[in-house]
Amino acid sequence: MAKRLFLIVLDSFGVGELPDANLWHDEGSDTLGAIRNHPNFNCPNLKRLGLFNIDGIENGVPMPEASYAKMREASMGKDTTIGHWEIAGIISPEPLPTYPEGFPKEVIEEFERRTGRKVLCNKPYSGTEVIKDYGEEHLKTGALIVYTSADSVFQIAAHEDMVPPEELYRYCEIARGMLQGKHGVGRVIARPFTGEYPFTRTANRHDFSLLPPKDTMLDLLQKAGYATISVGKIYDIFAGKGVSESHRTVSNANGMEVTLDLQQKDFEGLCFVNLVDFDMKYGHRNDVAGYAAAATEFDAFLTKFLPAMREEDVLLITADHGCDPSTPSTDHSREYTPMLICGKGICGGVNLHIRPTFADISATVLDFFGVDKEETAGDSFLKTIKRN
């Protein structure tokens, strides 16, 4: 029977501050802690799998159905790109560049020259606030709204009536080509919006990521002949490298629907899923109620997914960083992430404690498929949790 592993990243679902959180001014951050007592939070499936049995988290069950761990990020960062790259076997000892004062004059002038459009803003900004503050000027002048955040991102916002999405994507490709080397930001992001003031962001966001510096588990699986299926922004995060099939999504609900559809199909390999609403819609907007409700929605998905797992299927749930919606900051937070792994061939109730790197996930995935991890980082924990 075909082996399939579903790796689902709950984008920003952190479980408490890392020991070095002070370096990022993230002391006290705890994304799960911020939402678990909210009335909107109801996650019986995650509880019985072992989410609350993870070290440092309270009120677990006597015998969890999954094995579980607390994952520590070894890379120097707390952003989507570095987090996913580490999950896939690349540890980044140097942080990607960030621009708390905006991008240098020479970068903006070159971007204006190549696109033929002026730039507005060029500051760290909330994505919803920046279109309120600059949207009308953009419509009057045609200038592009360029902004950043605490993450390594170059974001371009434009009204779809002024700049159609395909044109905006072309401008992003221009920026991506420019932003290499010392200005090699993790992602260039198209942020289309529509309507009238205060405007509304659309689902036509598109990320243009830096190419991973070396092969990841996706490349190794693909070279070994396995399917590597992307759901959500996984394709964008890896710039398509190592991905054999891609499914774009517009929401968590859409991503979960696509995953359920793929579960019914015959394939052998990895289905790598990112559910971005946790981060984009709720973490960055300090929406505790919305984040808690999103967790409940995911838990309801598990009610459908878990019983439909086949004999050789494995489900692994994790995250790429934190984004505590209860702190004054709207940025990502430097946190541990959860790891839950289950399947008919996986033991329940094994506490793997604190793992030193997200890359242990990559090593375990490759071990599951019998693929040599080559130069990728991490150590497999498959032997510890595999049923004899």
C-alpha cells in the first residue's frame, strides 16, 4: 500500500517563548496560551492527540493518541521562510535582512526606475492600515505602496482597478530579481486590494520567495520519485523548488477542503499544507477571538480527516513560529512550536520532549519514506515512535 504523509503547518501556532525570545523582544509570548481559555476555543481532537501533554503545557490526557514534542527553532529568525526552510531541513545561522527604517534610497530608486512607477510609504506598516493611509493617494497618482514589517519582506500593495493582479505580480518579479545578496529578503509579497476607503485586501495575494540555498526534503523526495504536493503557500515559500503539484488556497477553510479532497486521491509521497489564516488574519491583527475560532475550525477538520486515514498514512501537525495575538506587538513571536504525529503505524503517547531543531521533522519524513537525508539537517525520531 502507498505511503502518504500529510504535514500540516498551522502558520504561527506557537506554544511559548523560546529561551532567547528576549533577543527579539518577545518575552512572555505564548500563542496557544493566549487563545486556549477563550470561549471560541474548543479543540477536543487536538487534546486527545496530545497537544496539552507537550512539555510546559498543562491539562493533557492520560494516554494521547499521537506522539508529541516541543520544537525549538535553531535558525536565527522567526519568519515564515526561515521556519519552513528549517522544517524542510535547512538551518539558517544568519537572519534574513529586515528594514525597520524602510528600504535604502538606492533600492527604492532602482525599483521606481525599473517599474516606471513612484513609491509611497516605504516604512514598516500594518497591511490593513497602510491601504487606509495611502490607498487614496495611490489611486490619484498610480504610485505603488511599498512597505515592510519586522519580517524580511518587501510588500507591494495596489488597488486592482489601478494595477491588475497580473501587473502587480510582474512588479513583484522585478523586485524579486533586484533583492538578492545583502538585500535578499525572504519574500516579496503582492498585496492587492479593492473597493473604496477604507479598502479591502483581496485573496489574490502572491508570495515570491528567495530560492532555498540548497536542497530540502522536497527535492530529495522528488528525486526519489515521490509526489511532493503543496497546499496553500508552500509552493511560494520554496519558490516552487522540489514541488511536483501545487494547489493555491484563499483561506484556512479552502486549504482544509483541498486537503480532504487530496486524502481521497491515490498518491505516494508528501502532502505539505500551510494554513495561513492563523497568522495573516488573526495573529497579525491581535484578534484573540478569531485565532481561537480558527483553532476550533481546524479541530473540526480533524473530525473528518482522522477517521479517513489509510493504513500507511501519517499525519504530522506543527507550526513555523509564533504570533501571539494578545501582546501589544502585531509581529511574529519567537516561540517553540508543537509537533503531533499519528497514524496506524505510529505509537501514541510517546513524549519526545524538546527537540533541538524543526529540522528533526524533515529527517523523520525522509526516514519514513526510506530516503537518505544527505546534507539536510536534523535527526529522525521515527524509530522511537514507530510500531513494531
